[in-house]
Amino acid sequence: MQNLPTFQDVLRARRVVGRYLPPTPLHNYPGLDQLVGTAVYVKHENYQPIGAFKIRGGINLMSQLTPAEREAGVVTASTGNHGQSIAYAARLFGVPANIVAPKEANPVKVAAMESYGANVILHGRDFDEAKAHCEHLAGEQGMRYISSGDEPLLIAGVATHTLEILEVQPDIEMIFVPIGGGSGAAGAALVAKAVNPAIQVIGVQAEKAQAAYLTWMNRQAMESPMGTAAEGLQTRAPFMMPQQILWQKLDDFVLVSDEAMMSAVHILLEKAKTLAELAGAAPLAAVLEMRQQVQGKKIALILSGGNISPEQLRMVLN
């Protein structure tokens, strides 16, 4: 296992990421405040060029590849947003990119990865089968394998979203962040606890994909069946590097239903005039179920992505 990223790594990543991406907005919506009963700030990672927070990590990692790694190219597995991040960053730095995605991956995300110039390989029923094929290709063809979770440079890069939150609103008391592989939540906890240990960081995962939750609760790797429609939260096995950070720094971990996430997508569209995918709406779903615990607090929700498929959006609206 590589060394865990540090707060100093996040500060270095901020200099890199800032050359290519402006800070995303942190907006307060009175309609959400009234609904939740406290001050709510939304961190709009759905406004990124790829519509998701992971672009921060992709740029940070790609900027630090060796000349030999750039020439050999990279390969990674993704259900969509991580793949878009690697594809976008690889194009930025002139690196050949190969993305292995499940056969039933969100077509909106697959088309986006291809539009950035990546070679997309559809393989397997789910993320974990795609990941196994990806690791095989890396060994066979000598490409730089990029784990979507166990990569310090990715975690340090995505952690810059929380750095931006606290620069704009340093008195934030609670941060809610979705957890699939865990890089975004690990980054959020790493930064929040370094800036102000009193800030509570709450992870949110789907009830129908509990691998990260069970691993966090039991302090050992635990797999779980997957049945959630939130592809950003679809992991059957945990990533252990983010977990090591979460074990130390995450304050709480909650599970939400697909129905609650769909309702939160609808609410964000109505109250915040913004489009969220199910994973991106998970923090709001959690807050709505925890109204009593958040009363009187100033809270931030990391809206991690907005890459919802037209089919899912129709389900939400209906």
C-alpha cells in the first residue's frame, strides 16, 4: 500500500488543480434552508467541465506522471465519473487513456469518456468485474494502472473541494459527502480535520451498496451485494486507502434509499435549479432524514456530480 496523502499534499494539489479549474460555486438556497430547517450550502461539483468532482484528482495525478508512464498510456476502471476525469485529464496532458466500464454503464457517461478521446472498453456486469479486466490489461500491455480509490494523488486532488468550501465559509460545522469508493469523503475528512477538528464529516452511501459502510463499521474489508441505481455509489468491494483515512477521521456514516436519493434530485432541481445525479443528491437525502441532528448547524452538501441519464431523470420527474 502506498503512503496515505497528507494535508500538505492537498495544498500542493490545490496549486496544480487551480491552474486548470476555477473554484466551483458554494451557494445557499433559502428554499433548502426552509425545508431542512437550518443553513444549507451546496458545493456545486456538478458545474465541473465533466460534471463531477473527480476531475480534480485526474488532473492532479496526470500532471505528475513520469515521461515513461505518459508514453505507455494509462488504464483504469470506472462506472463513469472517474473515467471521465481520467479521459479529460489525459487529453489535457497528451496521454493515451483506456477506460474499462461495465457493459451496462450509464450511456451518457460512456459517450462523454469517448468524446474526450479515451478508448472505452465495455466489460463485465459491474464495476468490480470491469476492474479485474482493467488490472489484467495493465499487466499485459504495460500501461500505468490507475485505481479509482487507492491512489494518493487522486485523493489529494479531490480533497481540494473541501479546501474551497472552508475558504468561502470557514464556519461550516457539518459536511455531508457521498461515498462510493471513498476518495471524495476521505479527502473531505482529511481537509476538514486539518483546518478545524470540530467540523463533523458525514459519509453517505446507498442502502443497496453497503461495502464501504460495512468496512467502516467493522474496521476490516467487507464486500456487499449491489442493487442501487446510483452508479456513483456502486462498489461491491471497498478501497482500503480511503478507508484508512475514514477510520481515523470520519464522524458518522449513514445509508439512504434509492427513493430518497431520487426525491433529493427532484428537490435540488426545484429548490436549487440544479441537476444532480443520484450519488450527488445523496447528501441532501441524508440531511432530510437527519433534520433533528442538524438543527442550528451551518452545513455543506457536496453535490458530487450531475451526470444523470435521461431515463433516470424521467423516473425522478414521474
